[in-house]
Amino acid sequence: MTTLLNTMYTQITPEGIIDRYPNSYNHFVLPFVIGISFIIVYLLIGLIRILYHLTAEDRKKLLVSIFTPKTAVKNIKDIFCDCLIHTKIWKRKPLLGYMHSAIAFGWFMLIVLGHIEVALFAPRHLDSIADGALYYPIFYRFFIWMSPEHETLRGSLFFFLMDFFLLYVLSGIALAMYKRVRSIALGMRHTTKPSLADRVALYCLWAIFPLRLLAEGFTADLSGGSFLTRPLNWLFKSFFGNELNFLPTWWLYSICLGLFFLAMPFSRYMHILTEPMLILMRNAGLKVRKPRKGFAEAEIYACSSCGLCLDACPMNTQKKNLKYSSVYFIRFLRRHNEKKVKEIAEKCLMCGKCYALCPVGVNSPDIRRALRETSNTKLSYDYAPMDKFSLPVEGDQKADIMYFAGCMSHLTPKIIKSVTTVLESAGKKFIFADREGGICCGRPMLLAGRTEAAKELISKNKKMIMESGCKILLLSCPICYKVFKDDYDLKDIRILHYTQYMNELIEKGELKVTKGSLSMVYHDPCELGRGCGVYEEPRNVLKAIGELKKAEKERDESICCGGSLGSLTLDNKDRGKIAESSIDNLTAENPQSIVTACPLCYRSFREKSPIPVKDFAEVVCENIKSN
Amino acid sequence: MIDFGFGLSPSSRVNLDLRDKELFSKLIETESDALKCMACGSCTASCSAGVFEETSLRSALLNLQNGNKEKALNLLSHCMFCGKCTMVCPRGINTRHLILSINKIYQAR
């Protein structure tokens, strides 16, 4: 110790803290300084790039939202909950949530507390870069000598907190290491294959905190420590008895930090820095416009490559199809691998489960749609003949309800018959808009990336609906429902899916049903559940007319039936496999029948299911109380 | 070939010299399913756009094989991509992607 104290700086602060080095500098900080400077420059350039590619309107939106008190509060809350604590993971997989928050929140607290400590006890070092503002708070423990007689309660509290959060992070790191060996223990069946940069950054991240513990352990008798570092210091002393290990560990700690920052932009850990920006942009209401630039780029770099979407993806029933998951899609986008990106984008079912379960909230289905748009939107079309369409004339024509069955319902006349029967028995008058065939809602075109064509279909339908003077638009297909809700802007007209409407009729007492003995399981169609958030209404009705059983995974975790119109290239066989796995998931509690509220799911399940498949309207129709 | 003008109905003769083999083989390369079609016409019968104007994947495929590119594209130009034809195809052809590919390959000038 004497040799180290020889060069001691003589000024003692009231807290009894002495700078051990006159300039507060040692060569070992260099790797860290290089790393942190690199990442700061990289981030700035990235930020400018992203802002440059946003449209002027989007930039203005972003600026306004940052300074609007309401969204500002939401931003802070979201950044705290999503980036640091990761409440979304906690809710589904507590152990994984603990692991992540231990590393993220623990590290964050170490940095914040370290800075507060310096601000309180050695404030002059925060003033300028020349005084070491960049590295001093990080290596604070190396540069100071803490006189034991002067130790204050305030100082000890910080020693304790720093050790406590270090232990917290170390527990997270230990779990992370265990996860590499046995991911299922933390609730993950599949994990992402790490790339080279991922590996470098990962091993550095693993090394940073044990090294910090070692380094602070060696200096604990000089710079102070608490329950973790003090005993370690005593132990080292009794083994080594000299300070030869002192500098090498601090060097190693700095090198690991530097390497981590250097590997960061090319690895999954970029999400640590980009996620807050994504949250700001998302809360400002920005949407993906180009598949690789602007907002999409923020999403791409915010992907943490955690692999939660691998377990979520309905394609995971076959191992060969795992490569179509969002993690790999985003990884290839990041690497500009156009061929693979296109293949994955066209294969995806667009069920939205990866988006619903993504802890970062990367809307990869929307990026896929934008990507399809680049190659498909130029294709020509001719919808002039559709102008011939007119509403079917029946009686006085004045009805508040317009029923739009949609293309898919016309393939399953049973659904149409059931819906009309229910409406009639509730005494409702309605216009059946596409009784003799109608214009498609435009959603399939949108999903295929043919936005221009979709817009024309939408405008034709919109004109027809607005002119009819109806007040309620009733739909029996979730695909139509989604597009009518999101893209039509029908002003005062209420847009209802038949599950919502029938629930309303039963609650108001306009439709009377009897409770039967049939046990059912309800399948949440992707577009209705995850797409529009309709989960409760169909369940309410089914509980009233029979026994509702639970599926293994339901609501926002429900598995796509495989029939989705979202996929452009998935073949029949693979779709069949997905349908089978979805049925396995539904029949976990041995229900007597599967009930769904989508004509497409209905057809997909019918082909594969060992038990009867019924449509929601069909079941309601069977249980109408006859007077 | 000479048309003697004695026919009562218009000639349905196919002049295979006019057929663009290159484009068709390009189509088969990306869409091997195109050859699976047995021309049953389920797609045409169920077509949503067919209510308004003749739209038929079945005829379009036949026309492409016979070199009538313009007519084929015309038969598909009203397609709304709703996917009913995929659902009813007894051969399990991914009709939507087939239509997309036909448009992409034959519309390119």
C-alpha cells in the first residue's frame, strides 16, 4: 500500500477522500475510453441517419410528442418499465424477467449511484472531459483513498448500495450463464443462435461484473467497500499479501468494458441504447413507411434478439421453418441480406404473435408488409367493373344494420345462415350488403403489399357503406373487421364483429339463449384477438350457452390456424402441420368441440380436427331460446 | 397457316410459334404448382371478382400455355386477392402466389 500512496494527492476533502493520482489518470482507462467514445459517435451518427430518413411530418410528430406532458410521462414510464424492469417478461416468465431486470436495472443503478457518489464526494471530476468525466465515475474506486477515520454514514450507505447492486447484477449474470446451458429452465424452448459479434459482446458482458468484483475487492482496503468487497479484500490479502494483482484486474475490467462497447453496434446488445428511442418514436405514433429506413431502422436495431419470438412463432412446429421467425428476419435485414429477407417476409403468416409477445415491441409484421410493398405495389390492376356493384334491394331498404359477410364467409354459407337467423330472431332488420357477392374488404391486398390496389377497394366499399345510411356495420370475418376498423375511417358508423354484437344482444336481453351441456374451447382468431383486442365478448357468450374450457395457450398467445391469408408462399402441407399443432393446443382439456369466430380458421380446423369444429354464430344459433 | 374462311365458329387454333416459351418456363421455375392445375374450374366458380367481370385463373393458365399473354393478364386483372380460390383448389395450389407471379413475370416490360 505504501508504494501506491507515495504518489498521493495531498488534498483531503471533508469526507476523508483523497485522490491517489494527481491527474486522476492511469493508462488502464484507455480501452474503456476508446470503447465508450466509439459507441457515442456511432449512436450520434445512427440517430442523425434515422431522423434524416423520417418524413418531415413524422419528425414534427416526434418533436411535438416529446414535449407534450401526457406522452412525456408515458415515455418515462415506458422506458422505466420496458427497458429497465421489463415488466412484459416478468408477467410471462418471472425467472427470465428477474434475469433481465437484474442485469439491466442493476447495471443502471451501478452507473447512476457511481455518478451520484462522485458528484457528492469528488464533484470536480464531473466538470469536464479533461478531469476524467468520461471514465472517472466508472473507475472511482481505483482513484481514491478513503481514510478509515473519516468514513461517514453517508459514504457507507453508498458502499453498501454499490455492493448490493453488484450482487444483484451478478445473480442475473449467473442465471444468464445457466440459461445458455439449459434455456428451458428459464421458460425458453428455443433460443437464438448467436452471431460472432453477439458472442464477443456476450462473453464480455459475462466477464465485466465478476471482474468488477475482483477489482473492487483488491482495492477495498484503500477505497472502501461493504459486505461483498471487504471480505473479498481480506481473503485476497491473506492469500496474496501484495498488490501485484491490483492493476491487472483493473486493466482487464476496462478491456472487457471497451470490447463490449466496440462489439455492441454489431451485436444484439445494441437494443440497450436503441430501445428508449424506439419507445419515444412509437409513443409519437410513427409507423413503418420504408422497410429498412427511418422508423424501421430504429425497430431493427432495437431488437434484442432474445428469441422469445421463436417459441411464439406458429411455424416452430417444424424445425426447418424456425428460420422464418422474426429474430432471423430482423438479423438478415440488419445485414442487408436481401434474398433471405424477401423469402422470410413472404413466408410469414402475419399472425402477429411475435409482435404481441415481443418484450421490446418490435412490430416485425409491419416491416414485412412494408417489404412486400416494395416489390408488389407496382403491379397493375383494373377494378373498374366493381363500380357495377349495387346494394341488394329488399323491401323499404331502411335498416340501421348493415351485414357485410365478406369473401371467406361466402365459402362457409353455414356462418351466413346462422348470423342472419340470429339477427332475425332478435327482431333486427338489416341490409345484407354482399348477398349476391361484393367487393373484397382490401385486407388481403394490404397484407400482400399491394397498397394501391387495396386503397381502391377500400374507397369503393367506403362509398357504398356511407351512402347506405346504416349505423352499425356488422362483420362475420375478423380479416374484414380489422381493415374496416383500422383503415376505413367510417366516422359515426359503429363497426362490430358478430361476437361483439351478439354479446351485446344477449346482455341487453334482446336475444334469449339457453344454456346447453356442450363443452367447448374457444380459438382466438389472430386478426380478432391480437389484431383488434376482442377476447372477452365471445367468451362471455360461450359461457352463457355452454361449458367453456381453456386451451393450453389462449388469448394473445393463441396459435394461428395455419390458414392465414398473410402468408404468400407457405404451402398446403406446412399449413396443415400448423393447423394440427393449433388443434393440439386447443384440445388440451378434452372439450367436445372447437369453436372459432373466423371462417378461415373454421375451414382450416375442419380438415384436421378429430372433434367437431363449430362457428361461433352456429353455436349461438343452436341455443336460441324458442318462445 | 392459311385461314380458308369456311369455318362456322371462330377458329380455336393455337399457333404455338407465337408462344413465349421463355416467360412460361420462368413461371414454372418459380411456380412449379402451375403444372399441377387440372383445369377443374373451382377457382373460377368461387371467384369474388368473377361476379363483376370474367376472372379465371384456370383460363388464364390455359391462355398462357397457348401464348395468349394479353388475354391471360386481362383475366386476372380484376383479382382482389381474397384467397377463396386457394381454399377451394382440390390440387392444393397456392393460387394467390401463382397469380402474383404471373403478374410479376408477364407484366414486366
